[in-house]
Amino acid sequence: MAPVADEQGLLQILDPSGALVETPENAAYRARIAHLGADDRRAMYRDMVLTRRFDDEATALQRQGELALFAQARGQEAAQVGSAHALAPQDYVFPSYREHGVLHVRGVDPIDRLRLFRGQDHGGWDPAEHNAQLYTLVLGSQVLHATGYAMGVQRDGLVGTGDPDKDTAVVVYFGDGTTSQGDVHEAMVFASVNDAPTVFFLQNNQWAISEPTARQAKVPFAARGAGYGIPSVRVDGNDVLACYAVTLEALERAHAGGGPTFIEAFTYRMGAHTTSDDPTRYRTREEEEYWRRRDPIDRLAALLTASGEWDEAWAAGVAADAEALAARIRTQTRELGAPPTAAMFEHVYATPHATVAEEAAWQAEYENAAADNAAYEEATR
Amino acid sequence: MSQRFPLPDVGEGLTEAEIVEWRVAVGDTVAVNQVLVEIETAKSLVELPSPFAGTVVALLVAEGDTVDVGTPIIEVSSDAAAAPVVEPSPVVEPAETAPVETASSDSGSVLVGYGTADAGATGRRRRRRGTPPAAAPVAEPAPPGERGATAPDPGAISVPAANGNGAAAQGRVLAKPPVRKLAKELGVDLASVTPTGPGGIVTREDLVAHAEAAKARTLGNYPADPSDPSDDAPDADQPWLATGSVSPDGRRTRVPVKSVRKRTAEAMVASAFSAPHVTVFHTVDVTKTMKLIAALKADREFSDVRVTPLLIAMKAVLLAINRHPEINASWDDAAQEIVYKHYVNLGIAAATPRGLVVPNIKDAHRLDLLHLARALADLTATARAGRTTPAAMSDGTFTITNVGVFGIDTGTPILNPGEAGILAFGVIRETPWVHHGKIKPRWVTNLSLSFDHRLVDGELGSRFLADVARVLEDPARALAWA
């Protein structure tokens, strides 16, 4: 059932009903969203809606045989979109494989994001173009990469200059299951002792495939930061404004040379782990229903409505944009065609290699023969 | 223009799936992403959304069929005028109403899966070595003349045939166009016909002989009326035969074993041949239980639930488990340990349209009689609707099978795997019974308990069953034991 007790002590600005919360604990964070206007909040809403539409369409495409696999972000839009909105252009993002909302905000094209899931490509985009690394499927490796990158940024003299267009931070995204990987420990040790400008952004979505968080930690994940000497915060991951505020605070610290921050965004994976997973085998409908009532998109919509920032014409425009995005994804994903088989031979070795060349030639001959067979059958039908 | 949707691999590396339920019929208008069909893979039940908008021309596979990945399952005609707004699926969000797919390829090729692999090679070329990589072009388009066939389509057999029969394994079936046409009319899959013509061609004689032999016949002892010529399709009232194939002499039907039937068989074999079963029996006078039931039925608190003998038997089992917690345990053969459970997930065997399922009531030991009744009603309704989830069937600790509802006195039930006890609850009959020294008509039933003798000995099993019986004999006993 719902881990109500676990929700105690979460930093929150927007409660599940969409009402603004004012407590002494969140005062400093409320100050960090004071500069946001109606357009900023509406932009967050739009990004969350588009992220979900991307999610749904990609799931459908997998069910139609167009993608080999897909991992949904459904339910985690606030954590992803809120944190990504806080980033400066020069900041750098290291995602895991579910950060569709973050990559959407960073401007990575949706089709490029699906190339990996179609088996078309090992990557899909140029990381330098968006300051956004590729999806990482190996659990936890990106946490080390991010810390190493952050230490490089530090050595390039891009930290603590006081120039807001220059100071750079690195945000790395990972999940509750990944925290059990040794890589995370190593990365946090190195980030801490080197004061690396790393923001560890943990999305605790309650489930590591079928393993509940109780199987990963006996204390809130955020409590682990203290052991490394890393300032930590536990935030309501379905509250887009709070996620924005805590990320902004962490980025300010990193930019100023204050070192890393560990953020635990307490959220929920509303969909399956991936399209190969069946969550009904390990969790209850009551739990899913509990979290459905905490949908991050509904929460922001309630705030926009209550504050008079909701405009029907604008909302219809967002819905139309979402449908247009879905139509584009459907069409362009199919247009990617079949994954090129020659590519798998091309980058095995830096220099030509006899065995690989022989295998590539055999594959080409095989494909030609298959095409000939089809033509023969057509002619003799 | 019409397009076919080949069965995708919805997991990672699945090779086949069973068609559970079509959500659309021929002639229906479908929108992009509208749910077409529910399939069951080795991993789960999955709904497939439509990649096309248009009108359903043909369902190419039947419910209950197990189909290889890559096999076309539905044909949709994407006629723009025939695609009005259709209520989008709640699963995959609003669908487009306009047919956006008209420009896409007609081949219906799937990216993921097993495609045609070796089947496309007719043997004209031999592979130089080993097994070829399973890339290969996928599901080629059927020739236009063969579109719209509801019967298994010869045009589709360049995809590995679902049955994996010999003809398909050799590649395309050879036959002259008139024979193909006749096969389509007769609804015969040419790949299933034994060819006798030169070069392995299927002749008209082969086809006719095959169709004759495959025809279902009415037998003397068949429930259908042999004198009624229209009554030669037994499938309607004999649904268990629907997915089978009739033997050439018409005297036998062979039905592939799958889904619930298959899982039941596996579970029963695993249980019967790993746990040494012992069954003990007890006949008991439950007249006082019947009076209690009558009283509870009149009780306003119980007015919205069904009070049945099974409900009291469940409570009796829970009380007996409380007194003998050792029976609420599991034998872990791999670890060589006995796992004692400190909770009772009480399983109730339920006959459903899809077969036997044994969902359990989680933490039944915490429930009072009223909540137990509600939980039983929920469990029964869910099972009847065919919506019992795997989670509801897992981690049971003790099971009751209510054979009494079929008028049966008792039986020797087989344990649900992983449990140490199962109670069979027999029919309750009014029976001549010695009561206070006189023969009186009393309500009497039979209880039988099978237990796993690896961890439960005869003494424990017998004391447990005797305690269940004591509660049913005198429900006031529950006050003493609760």
C-alpha cells in the first residue's frame, strides 16, 4: 500500500490537491520560485503533457512492433521537467534510460530519442549539441561518468567564477535500484572529496523492476548523503515547483564551487518498468490508484486553474501540440526503416580486420540471397 | 488500400503469443492506437493498439490460437472516408482519427521478431555455413487476389506457419491457381495438405481428400442429433473442441494444451509428484452451523453479504490454523528448509470459464466474519469475470476446495504447490444420525484434508482436521478459540 509514513518530511511547495504550501521549512525554496511567472508555469505544464504523450505513443509503437523496447516515464514528469527547467544552458545532463522529460526540455528531438529503442543506433544524438549525454542502460555507470565530467569541468576553471553564463554544473539522473550499485558509492566519494559540481538527482519511483525500495534501503535515501558529507534534500517528486527549487539550489551550490548535492525525488513509476514488464504481478491496484490520485500533471493543472493562469484556448493548443507530436512520432519512427546491419561491423576495430571483413561480406551475400529468393518466389508463384 | 498487422514481439525475444480476445470485428471502424486484441505471452496479458486507421477487413487468426511473432493477425482497409472518430483507448491515449498511415509501407514488416528467417529460402540456395543470421526480410505482402480471405491465407505462409508443420518448413507450398482458389473456398490451409503431385505440388485430389478427411462427423454417441443435417457443427455447444482438429475418421478431436489448462497440469504434476500426499477424512454433524447461518442471514449487519456454509468453514480453518500454526508452512526443497508463514493467505479453488484458478484472500487471519464474507464475494466475482491477477494467485498458504457445490461428498484433493494443506468441503445432507441416543435427521457433511507428509505428520493433520470439525459441529467453540 501507499507508503504514507515515508512521505513525512518531504519538501513540498504544491500539495497533491494543487494548493500552495507555506511552511518555515520550504520558505527558502519558495523564494527560489518567486521569479517564476505564469508563462514559466504554463511552459512546465506543456512540457509535462508533451512528455507523457511521447511516452504513450512510444509504448503504442512498441506494441505495434516498431520499437524493440520502451521504458515509460509516466508519473515522473514533475521530477524530470522541474529539475530540467532549473538548468542553465551550459549545464550538462547525464540521463539513465527513462529521462524522456529531461531530454525533451534539453531539446533532443523525439525521433532521435527513439532510435536506441528501435535498435537503430546505440545513441541517437550528438551529446555536445544539447549538453545531454545519451541514454544509459547499464545501471549506475552514468553516475561515475557524470562525476568524472564534473571534475573535468572543475579543472577547466568553469566553477566558482561568478559568471552566470560560465559556471557549469553536471546533473546525473538515476533510480532507487541503482543506489545499490557500487558505482554510486564511488561517484559520491569522489564528488564529495573533490567538491565536484555534481548534482545527484535520484528519482525514487518505489520500484526497481519488481523489487520495492524496502529491499534497497532501511533509511530514506536522502539520509545517505550525510555519510558522504554531501548536502541532501528529500523532495516531493510529483511537485514540479519543489523539484525546480531544490535543483536550482543544488545548481547554485555547484556553480559557486560549493560541491555536490544529493536530491531524492520521491515519486512513482505509474507504468510498467519497461514494455517487457507486467507490474500486476508484484504490486496492487490499490497502490496504483493511490498514486494515480497524486498525478503530477493533475497537480499543476489544479494550481493553474486556481490561480487563474489556466486558459481554455491555451490548453486546447497544448492538447493539439501533443497530438501533432504523436502523429510526427508515428510517421517518422516508421520512416527510420530497418536498422542498418552493415553498421554493426563498422566500428568493431579501429583498423580493418580480416575476420570482421569476411563476416560483413557473408552478411551482405545472405541479404542479397534472401532478396533473390523473394523475387524467385514471386516469379514462380 | 489495405494493410496487415503482423504480431509483434511485445517482450524481449518472445516467439509466440496466444490470441485471447478480439476487441474488434470485421466491418468495424478502427482508429490509430485503438485496442484491437488482447494477447497472452509467456510474460503477461497485453493489449495491442492498432497501427492503422480504417475498416477491419479480416481477422486472420482466431481466439485461442497460438501465433508466431511475425504472422499477420488482422487486415485493415485504410479508406479515409470510412474512418470516423472512434473512442480512443484509455490505455494508449487519444488516437488520431485521420488515417495518417496511408503513406507507409504496405509490407507490414515488423522491426522486432523472428520474421521469415529461414522459411523464405526454398532450398534453392544452400547456406555456406551454419545457421544464417535471423535478419531476413519480413512478412512479404500477399498477392492482391488473396486479400480479404478469412481462412488461413496461402499468401502468408512465407512466414513460418503457426503450426510449424512440415510443408511450411520447406518453404512455399506449390499448387496451381485453381487449387489455391478452391483451398480458400474450403478454408483449408494448403500447408497442411500432404502433396502427391510431381515436384511436391498439391493437387486438387489431395486437397479434396484432405478436406473430406478433416470434416467433423456426427457419431452415434455424439451429443448432436445425427438425424439433423444442419447440426453437424458441434463447436457451438462444445466449446472445448473449438481449437482442436478432428481425426480423419471423425472419431477423435485433438486439442492443443495451453494457458490455464497447461498451467493447471504443470502445477498438479509438480505437486502430486513432489509432495507425498496423505488424506484424512471426517464426517461431522453441522446442524448447529446451519442454525448459525440462518441466524446470520437474519442479522442486519450481514444483510449485504452472502452467508454460506463455506464462509463458516473458512473461519473454522483459520481458527484451526491459529491452534496448529505448523500446518501453515511450505517445504523449500532447494534450501532444505521449512518456511513457516505468520500470515494466512487463504486460497479458494474457483471454477471459471477459463478453467480452474485458486486466488487467495490476503491476510485472511486478520479478517472478522463480515470482512471475510466481503473478501470471498470479491474474490468470486473477480474470478468469474476472468480478471484474477497473477498476484492474487501467488503466495497462498492454505486452500479450501468446495466440492460440495457439485453435490459431492468428499475427495482427495491435490495440494496447491507451495502449501502444506488443502481442505475439501463436501455437500451437506440431511442424514439419519444418532443424536442424544436417538436417531434424528441431522445436517451432516464430510471433510477431507490432504497434507504434505514431508512436513506434516499424521498426528498434526488429524488434530487439525478434528479442530475444523469441532468448530463446524459447535460454532460456539469459536468463542473459546478466537
